[in-house]
Amino acid sequence: MSQGERTYKVEHLLSYQKFDEQELAMMTDEHIEYFHWLYFEESVYDLM
């Protein structure tokens, strides 16, 4: 993941107020992508 993409996703997760900056700084790119997907990405199943 690019630094710009990571920064965007971290800021988005911080705005959700479920994580703090220190916690997110310790996460790997995969963890950031997973939590961003979990909280912000829509799926077909969300619409059913």
C-alpha cells in the first residue's frame, strides 16, 4: 500500500474514533486495510 493510501485510511479510521494514533501506528498495512474494509467498505450483502 502506498504511503498516501495508508495515510488516508488511517485518518478515516481515526475519524471513526474506535482507534487511537498509537494503536494504528503499530498496525501493519494488512491490518489497516482489513479494519478499513470492515468499517467503511460496502458489500452486496449490506444491501440485502
